[in-house]
Amino acid sequence: MDRECVLLLPSVCEVLADSGRSVPDDTSLEKLLDWFTGLTEAGGSLLEACPCLLKFISTVVHNTASDPGVLSFTLRLTGLMAATEDGFKMLQEQSVLNQVFDLQHWQEAGLWDDPCLRIGWIQGLRSMLQHPKALSFFVQSDFIASLLQLQTDTSLFVASAANHMLAHILLFFQKVSSAGSNGINNKEEDERRIHHSVTDLESPAVTMETSEEYSAVVKGISEYLKESLIPKENTKLHQSLQILKLLALLLAQAGPPLRDKLLQTVTDSLEELVTAGCNQRVTRLLSSMLTISRPADLIHAAAALLSRGHHDTVHTARAVRILLLPLDIITGLTLLGTNTAADEHQVSVVEQLKSKTSCISMTCVCLTNTPQITLTPSGVLPCPPVLIVTAVVSLLRISSGISSSSFAGCSEVCRNVIGSGKVQKCALDALTALNSSPGAKEKISEVFTILIQYLNNPDSDPTVLHKSYQAFIKWIGVCTDLSLITDQLRQDLVEVVKKRACDMRWEVRDSTVEFLGHLAGVHVSVTSGEDLCDASEALLGGCCATPLLKEALQDTESYVRASAISALAKTLTHSWQQGAALTQDQTEIVSRLLEILSQDTEGFPRRAVVQYFISWFLSHSSLSPPSSSTPSTSFLMQCVRTVLSQGSADLDWEVKVHTLELAELLLDQAFSAHRGYRKGSDAHRALQHPYGVVSDQAYTLHTHPGTHTEGVQSELAHVVELGVFSALLSGLVDCDRPVGLKACRLLIILRETICPLSLGALDVTAAMATVSCELLGRGWGKEITKILGMESDRASEVDISAQRSFSGADGRGDSVTVSVCEVLRSLDLDERLDVLTQSSDHIHNSPLSLLQDILTASAAHTHPDTKPGHEVIVDCY
């Protein structure tokens, strides 16, 4: 162990043992345990190397106020230290094991109820059970009974840990004198059997002294399996299935003695299961679920049954009727038809719905399941699917207070859903999903009417408005044409969108501009047979959407500005794809976006700006060859040059990554037709931010053949002139790893394309050598120059003396003009890629760093005079 770590460890133990002090987070304990595990597996003795750990364990065990995470860590650490016979003996002599794993101690202290402690107890014992002495301790302490109880723990994590522990004991300590279950030899069986152990330090062969103890364990576990296989109650069917899985695992890995013993014990139970039939038991369980008397439980049981699918039509039909009861009662619609098989529950459900809390809960369960209900077979559904859509719309009217209670169902129940935001949100989610249900097209007018009413309602909260917009977009897709939408509805929609675009709440403004963008992405025809157009133009008219989005570019909230940029890109995509010249309005928008990129203080809008230009470039390049020189193309390329320059110098790493994506598209356009070019899109792309503009188009460009060397040289000169090469070099030396990684990959692709090493490509290399790039004497240019200058044997390869100039007036400093090809060859890109693809942990993740982090976090916690807002940054995972 490192000497510095040895010196720091006592202080760290003191911090962990002090219940009033803090550690960075729970993962630091996991990392500390990983380090101790590695030292143990390497053959070291923790007790000899770190004698302070013994005092630490004793202190924590006797301090019942210790943090549960620290207690769990202590239990696991103790088990790890006892995994060797020497460590076990030393801890036994100090009576540490009895203290640490004493269940009565933890129960009396009131700590056993914490699942974190129970898991620590299980995992600590499992770590320890690597040798016969540990098995003797386990059996003599009668821990097997406690372990079996934990198989059905209320915490799934605890139950799972106990389950694995049980399998570990049986398999790890089984006799190895005979071949395994698959006939493999002793050595292979032994290696396979101990494969999953925490430490592979000693042979776990059972001695004469412990064979009886192991037999007792096998008997106890076998009897437990036998009894648990047959569920005494239908509600314990899940436990029976879990036991079957465990038994299958044990039988697959057990050697003949253990396997024979298990089979001998559980055969009768298995036969009973087969005789009864699993399907019969499931049917009995489902029947019992649907006869629950408490309405709330009944509704949940029906929902659980429906989620299984439609395998059992009888029970599915009953579940559907039960789930529709709240909707039937509240709306007054006859959803259950004349065959009232659900009447037996009607009275009790009505009474339960009169309680506001129960009413809202049960109604929401009903609404959540309505989309699946409409998809059930016609023989199961008690009413036409379209009537369920009507019921959801009716419920939305009631909840908003639009419908009079005289037109609804039970008035006493209806009052409970009026103004309930939870019911409204669930109903809107249901309505959104019901757009694909049979007969939905018939209800388009009703649906749009209620959605516009919700959008116009001053009492609607931001989330309700957002969900209303989402539902509107989904239902627009149902329209084959817009003739079903009246002029009055269109006018109402225009007015409400204008109103919400100026809402006092930024969340509402954000949802509104998002809606305008999504609407532009939906294509419909105004009347049957007409050509498709975007729904924004058809419903709102150009006089509404674009002006509202332009205004939103000035919004005080950065999320709204970003959403407006995204929506504008979607709104203008159709125009770009047609190759139309930019209008004055669009030119003004572009100017404003460039201002945002250079001046906006928030990252979201700047990211969206770069993605806007990516979308524009993709739409434009699919129509025009790179060499075309239309006014629109020239303006776009001028903007691209500005975006590359400003985006690569941005402070936000995602802006820089998006800028490199734009540079990548320019490389793809320039060199895709060149033999040997490998598209950068094959590399991993950075994750898109939800507020970034994502083009609906694939990142695929129409390339135009150009196989001559002069053509490639010309394209290289063009991308250098646009600033692509400068953006890549800037990204290469960027402090943000994702930026450096992407830039490095693209530079390697460019190097392989224009600087091939094969002899047959010498003419290409010679031609490429004439293309040069200027490196400024500051910023990234200075960094690149420094990197090149560090390689003295390569410095001569780079023509740094070709052109040198100085300008003190503009602050540019020294500038160096270098050959692009020679720079690519001299930057050690492959070595740099190896470094960038490593996790940063290879630099900062060390035991010493971890110990220092724990001490630093503790110091910050115990010094209240620490400056407000000062955060201690730690590097543990």
C-alpha cells in the first residue's frame, strides 16, 4: 500500500466513524471498498497494512447514531477482512465478528428496519463465506433462519441479495469429490463453482468438522424450497415463481450429491405444481383479484390484470368493465351497455368516488388504461371504442367546469373532479393516446373544441396547457384534410396562440412556441385531394406563426428563445427545401440569430442557433452542388463561416460540439466523392440537448463527383477558407474532452483523405501540400504552434518560416502560415486519440485522491464559515 495512503487512512476512518461529519457521497464508500477488495485479492492483509480499520469497525458498531451507509460499508468491510482464514481468526479473537453480525444488536438499536443495513449484513457474510471456518461461524450463529426470512423481504434489493447468498452457500461449499452436473472433471468443477466468489484465496473444500454443518444448511434450505414452491395463498404465486427460478439455477450448477438431495426433497412439490397446472393457478389468482371488495384495490387489480394482455377473455372483459366504472359514473354515459355485470360493484364504487382523494385516484387509474381498453377485442369491449373517446372529452368538460352537472353523471361525484389538475393531465394524456383508436376521426371537431377551450381557460396550469398542445398535434395527424375543422375553430386557435405567446408564465410561452414548431412539421391538405402543406400555414396562416416566433427571439427566458429558434428552423424547412430565395424577413431572422450566437449569455439559445444552421445547410445542400454560386448559397456560406468562427470559440462545450458537427457536414460534402474518404458520421455523435434543433432529415448529403486531384485540392482550399480546419484545430486543444475527441476523430479522417501514406498517392500529397492555413499567435493557434514546436525533429517538416507577420494594432500577434497536410501529419493525432478516449479517471482516480476527497468534503462540512456557493468538487464516481 502506498505510504501516503497509509498516513491518510486513520484520518479518513475518523471521519467515517464520526456520525456528525460528512463524506462526499455514497459512491465514495463503494470506491473505498473496491480499493480494499483489490488489495485483498492481490494477496495483501488489510489488518496488517491498516491496523486502524479494527478500531474503526469497533467504533462504528458501538455508535448506533452512525449513518446507515457507513454501517453497511462497515459490515461489508468486516466480511471482506474475514474472507481469509488468518483475517477471520484475528477478528474472532477480538470478538469483532460477533459484534458486527449480531442481529439482536441491530434490532434493539432500531437499525435493522433500514434495508441498507440488511443488505450490508447479507453482503458482508457472503464476502466472509470463503472458507470452512466462516461456514462454521455462520451455522453456529443460526444465521440460516434469518437468511431464509430475508428471502421474502419487503425490499426487492434485500430479497435479491438474500436469494444470491442462499445460492452461494449451497454451491460454494458443495463437495467437489465427484464430477459436476455436466460431467466435467473435478478441477473444472471447482473452478466453475468458485467463479462468482468475492475472493478466490483458498479452497473452500468442506472438512470433516464442517461437513455436518453443511449438511444441516442443505437440509434447512431444501425444506424451505419444498414449502415455498406451493403457495399457501394465491397472492404468493409470485414467490413460488421466484423459488422455481432459484431451484433451476441450483440444479443447473449443483454436483451430483447436492443435486440429488435437492431433487429428493422438492420432487413432491414439483409434482403438485404440475398436477395443479400453472394456468389453473393463474386463473384462480385472477378470479380472486376481481372479487376484492374494496373499490380502490379492485380498480388497481383490474389494471394489473389488463396489463397481462388479452389471453383470458373472460377475466379481461370483467377487468375492462370494472375500469370503465368511474368514467361511466362521472360522465353519465352508458359505457357498460345493458348487460350490467359490473353492477355488483357499482354501489360500492359510487360511495368510494364520493371521497375526493379516492375519486381522483381511481379516475386517474381508469383514464390511464383507456387507450389499452379501446384496443381489446370487440367481444370484450362493452361499448364502441369511439364512445370511450366521447367519455374522455366529456370528463375534460366536467373537470374544467364547462359542462353543467345536470348533463353529467352523479353530481356529488362530479364535484370532486372539477378543477382537478391531476385528472385533467391524465385525461389529456389519455386523449392524446386515443387518437389512433377506432372511430377517432368522427370526434375530431369535438376534440379540437375542448382542447382550444382548455388552451383558452385562464385557470389551466402550464402543464395542462402543454399537454393540450401535445394532444392537438397528435389529433392533427388523424385529419386526412382540414375540412373537418371549421373556420371558427381556426380563428379561435389563432387567437388563443397569440394570447398564450404573451403569457406571463415562461413555461406557457415555451410550450406555445414549441407547438408552433411541431405544427409546422405536420403535413396536411386543406381539402380532400389537394397537395400537402404544413399545418401551421393551413391553420394559422403565415401572418401568425413567423411573427410570433420572431418576437420570441427577444424573450427574457433562454428556454423560450431556444424553442423559438428550433420552431423557426422547422417552419422554414419547407421553403429551404424548395430552393426559394430568402425573403427580407428571413434575412432579418438570420441576422438576429447570429447576434444571439455572439451575444446571448445562455447556452441553450446558442446551441439552438448552431443547429438551426445545420438544418439550413442540410436542406440547401440536398438541392445545390457545392460549386453553385446563387445568392442564397453565397449568403449561407457566409453565415456558415461566421458560425464556425464564433461557435468554435464559445464557452459552452455543447455549442462547440454542434459547431464541429457543422464542420463535419462540410467535410462530408467536400470529400464524400473522393476515394478513401470515411464519413465522420460513423463516429459517435454527442447527445443532442432537448432544446437543440434536430433536423428531421438524416445527415446525408447529395455529393457531386470530382475525382481529379485538382478537384480535391480545390475542395480542401474551400473548407480551409470557410474556417473548417481552424475549427477542428481549435477543438483539438479544447479543455472539454467531448470537443477534443470529436475534433481529433475528424482530423484523422481528413488526414487519411488528403495525406495518404501509400506510394500511389504521392501526387495527391504533393498537390495537397500547397494548401495552407494561418495559425494566429494567440489562443488555439498558439497552442497548436507550441505542440508543433515541441517536436524538434518534426519542426522542420512544418514550414513555419514560409510567412510570418506581426500586427500590434489588431492584437493578432505573430501569425504562422503552415501546410495543412504537414500539420495533420505532425500532430500525433493517433496518440492524442488514445488519451482522449480514456476515462479521465486514469489521471485523477487514485486511492490517494479518493482519501483526499473524503477529508476535503468533511472539512468543508465542519467549517460553517465556508463561503456561500462554494462547492467542494470531488472526482470519485
